[in-house]
Amino acid sequence: MLMLRSITIYAALLLVVVIAGCSSGRKVFVEHDYSYETNFKDYSSYTFLECERDTNNLCTEIYEAIRRQMQVRGYKLTAEKPTLLVNYGIFYDNLRYQGYMQPVIKNWVDTENEGFRYEPIKYALDKGTLIVSLIDAESDQVVWRGYASGIFKGVESSNNHYRSVVRRIFDQYPLFAKGYDPRRYSEQVGR
């Protein structure tokens, strides 16, 4: 009886390990970089630049997902004098990318500690990389860039796969538009 119980526990643990191994092959790698020379508290509006590559309406789906994420953060979509430009591109091949090890952006925005330094890190990104860039409209400088690689993994298993990928990228950007109070927005939605 004890032997059967041990085998059952061992089999259950093995099953958990196998399932975890299968699902880890579908994980999307997500990261971000940002400029220490930016006052993120000044941005309130945006407009889109053209998608760098369109295939099978993928750009449209990603456009809508980004628009939702910007809206949730209180940014207004406008063609007249936006403070941010949003650019995104889809890369189909493996990609070598120069990123940076940095503090979580929210921590940096809250402290604006000038002692932080960029620590370069090189990434080998898998096939299917989505890069979203927020560009200061006045200076044309990229102020934040979020990216996810391996975005084509697991597409067949989810209707909202790309929306989820974009949301995971924007989870790296927990900032709100100038003058926007998310508590007030949630109160209005709750009514």
C-alpha cells in the first residue's frame, strides 16, 4: 500500500514536471528599456506611426491592442500635437538585440535618481519579435521600448494571443498620462 502510494505521488510529480516543460516552450520573453533623460509625467497624448510590416492583418490586431493599453493608461489618441508617437514592428527572424539592465521604470520615475546607469545586455531574441516604441514627439527620441520575442508560439491555442502579448509588454509600462487619475476612471466604469 505504501509502495503504491509512493508510485502515485511520483507519477503525479512527473506529470507536473512534463506539463511545466511543455508549457515553458510556449513562453514569450518580455522586456523593456527606457531613457533616464525623460520626464514621463509630461506625456498625455499620442498618435501612431505606420506599422513597419503588415501581414494577414496582424498589424491591425496589434494596433488595436496597443490603443487599448494606451487608453487604459489615460493617454488620448490625437493627430494634433501629440506628446508621444507610437511605433511598432514585427520581426520574423531571430534577432540580436542590445537591451539594458535597469531598475523597474516606476521606481525610477518615482525617484528620478540620477545615480542610475545603463548596463548593456545582449539578447538573442527568438523568431517572432514585437517591438513597441514610445517616441517623444518633440525630440523624436525613443523614450521607452518594450519587446516580446517568441510571439508566434502558442498562437493556435488562443483567440486573444496578440492582445495578451501586447498587454504583457505594457505591463512593463505602469505609468499613466499627465493629469490622469486611474481611481476616478475605475469609479466611472463601476457606475
